[in-house]
Amino acid sequence: MPAISTRDLTFTYAGANAPSMESVSLSVEKGEFVILTGPSGCGKTTFCRCLNGLIPNFYSGELRGDIFVDEVNVSEKSTAELSRHIGFVFQNPENQLFSLSVERDVAFGLENLGVPEEEALARVKWAMKSTGIENLRNKAPYELSGGQQQRAAIAGVLAMKPNIIVLDEPTSFLDPKSAEDIIGVIAQLNREYRITTILVEHRLDIVSRYANRVIIMDQGKVVLDGAPSEVYGDKARLIGIGLPKVTTLFQMLRREGFPLYTNPITVEQASGELSKVLQK
Amino acid sequence: MISVNNVSFRYAGTPSNVLTNVNLQIKDGDFVAIMGENGAGKTTLVKMFNGLLQPREGNVCVDGVNTREKSVAQLSRDVGLIFQNPDHQLFAETVSEELSFSLRNFGFDEEVIKRRVTNISTALDLDKYVESSPFILSGGERKRVALAAILVWDPKHIVMDEPTIGQDYLQKDRLRNFIVQLISQGKTVVIVTHDVEFVAECKPRIVLLSKGTIIADNSASKILTNNEIVTRASLVRPQIAELIHQLPISEKPSDIIDAYGARDFLVSRLRGIHPNTKKICG
């Protein structure tokens, strides 16, 4: 059974004339690291809201199709129950942190679930260690930098031990170094614990190296789906996807007639390929 | 002209300075990106441009007038500041009301208001949303409404705090063209940003802040290729600058930061090695 499976998922927000998402049928296997991207308003946030029942429980409208997450039929569970299976990290960690200490924030969800104290403590400790914030346990969230706050938000989600994490542009408020660090933490959690990861991102330069799959949506539909090097082609460029700059450079050089047949995702791959043609 | 003279600042009740002895001159028509790590003092600095904050020491002058001598409302007529989080700025029930609000306050005629709202909505790809509530729009769209709500009154100096957050590539491209248009009208554009790839494409002058002091002030190609200084401010080199740096070849230019520059350099090198390659049309 896949980690996420949807069939003909269509949603129209109340009051809207047209669906924001139309006939989305997808299957994501356990342990995959998927980037979900597309132009503003393409339906990616709508899709994510369906995964934990925010649609239709909190956003009204007409939802059609089926959706299973972690073998659970989403339409039969509340968003609170679904939080054991799927965790959400938002763009702005300030929206997620509200306790007086980082430790209390990380423990908050567990207390709500009624997890026994001893287990809760162990999970909080593990989540803070996994995200590298053990030394911040007694700090107030407002005393932390943006990167530290986002780590705390991820730790809070991680403590729930979800099998799936959805992150909606988690690095957009962070400086590039902190952004790389956070993506590194997420990739490590994906590798070590096989947490299925859905990352909504525009900054493909930073994140592509970690993903095994990229799904591109446009006008409410899935239009491209595959490995980054397969998906980052002319079609993606024409939709208006901001491809990694090394990928764009290789497209330009191919148009000049040079024998560069791969689509590099990282600087290292691009440098390796270019070195070969520069030495011939 | 925005002139920052020996400015130091700390927030009330906090022990240490957010800005220390900052000096900066921004001439009319300049395009400046203020960059630096989270907490470097970037937003604090630009909040002084329209008097939202006043320095503890030193002064800030806009067009020769000390910001202490004018109210925020007066300064805002000349210095439009677009906040990082659009939700701190938006309040009206429709996009059209949001965009006309300030113009009504400034006493413009309804005819002028209508024309300006139409122009700015078209320029920022918001025309299909004018009768929608800003709060049902996506994050990227709300950000553009916030930008339009300031630009509509045509301030002389425009300051945008993280304008590219939540924007897709096409919208960033549109923003870049729009900035070029503003500069060509003689306006000053200051952006606060972490987006090194956007800056590598726009190539503004960069003022690099770290821990409340200016550690560099130079062209984008000089700063974004200098790994030592970029690392100090928690930035990374743009992918293309990193690629050129990593290529194991001699005599490479040190100022390439975007794909077009890299293409031109590599094409000239590769033509020497692969003389029979032909450009593919279409």
C-alpha cells in the first residue's frame, strides 16, 4: 500500500467558479522524497490541505475523489487523528510556535494525543536531537533565529512520529545557509527513518539534490512527474518553473550545439560533465 | 537620496545593538539589495527610511531632511515600504479597496484613483482579482497586492522587504522587469532579500550586513563571487558562480554570476575545442 494515494481528486473552493485542483491521481511510496512545485496558484497547497483533511474540514467547498494516507481513508478521520500519520510544517514557523519554551512546544502535540509522560519525554528528546536543537530546550521561541524556529517546528512535528511529513516552503524566510541546513535535516530524517517527505518548494536550486521525484502542477493538474533530471526540461521551463541554474545553462549550451546530453541538478554534476567536454 | 549617518540602534529592553555605526548613501535611481544573515539588522535598517524606527545614535536623512523632523505619514508619501509579511499590511475587503485606500487618504480624484488602480493591477498581474478578498488569494498573490498597494501612490523611493518570497519564476521575472521600469523612471529601489539567484539575475549594488554592521558594499558580481565574504553573511554563492569556481580550467573570469554570462564564456571556450558545432535553431 503506498504512503499516499489519490484518485481523481478534485476540489472547488466555496464561491469559486472553477476547481483549484482537478482529477489528481497520484501514488507516493513509503520513503520517497518528493518535491511538489508549480506556478503560484497551481493547486499545490490545495493538494497538501487535502492530505490531512484541512480540506474539507476547515476549508469549505466541493471535494470529489478518493484519498488514502498511510492506509487511512482521510474522509473518515479528523485532522487531529490524521496528525499521527502525517505532519505539517509551514512557511512561517511563527505560526506554529506559541509555548514559553522550545521543549514545551515540541511536547505540545504529544500531550494532546495523551501519550504517556515517559514516552513523551523520550520522543521530545529524540526529536530535538534529530533536529539539532537540544541546547535550545529552555529558550523561548521568540529568542530563536528563523532557522532555529523552523527546526523547533520540525521537531514538534517529528515528535508525533508521523510516517509522512509535508513541508510547505519551509525555508522561504531563511537565509541561504540556514535554508541549506534545514533541508539537510529534512533529507537526513527521510534517509534515516524513511519518513515519506513531500516538500513544496520554488527554490529548486537548493532542494533538487535530495529528491528522488519531482511533481509539477499547473492550473490544478499534475503535468510532469518523474526524477528531477527527467522532469527539468523544456516543458517545465515553458510552464515557468525556475529550474536550477546549472540545468538552465546546459539547456542553453545544447542549443548552441555542444554535446551535453545530461540534465545536471547540482553544481558537482554540471562541473563533472563540463570538465569532460572542455578537455576534448 | 537616502543618507544613513553613523547610525546605531538597539530595541528597548535589549542589551546589544542591532545596528552599529552604519553609514550608507543611496542615490536617486540606485538599485540596492540589502543582504545578510537572519537577524543581521536588514529590516531594522530599512524601517528607519520611513521613520518607523529612529536611530539611538546618528541620523537618517531622506532627500536632505532628517527623518526626526517629519511624521511617518509624511515620510511614507516619499518612501514606500512593503513589509515582508503581507498580512501585516492588508486589511480591506477587496483588492480594489486595498489599492484605492491610500489614494483616497491622499485626496486623489476618483477618476485618477480608478486609472491608477487599473494600471497597477495590470502591471502586477492582479487584474483578475480586483474584486476578490485579498485573504482568499495565495501567499504569492497577497504579496503582490501588498506591493501594488504601495506602488499605486507612486512614492519616489521604494523599499521591498523580501519581495520574492512565495513568488514563482515567472512572477520573479515580472518583478525584475518592473524594478527595471521603476529605476528607469528615476526611482530608488531598495530590496531586502536572501534570494541570491534573484540578485544574480538583477545585478544590483549589494550592501552586505552581518551582525549589525556593513561588511561589504559593492557590485553583485564582486560580492557574490567572494566566498569568504558571502559565507560570513550566511549566504551561498549563486549556482553559476560556484560552477565557474569549480571548473578545473585556467584563466577563468571571476565575475560571472548568471547563466547568460556563463553561456557566453563557455561558448567561446568550447568553440575552440569543438569547432564544428552548429547552433540549433528553434
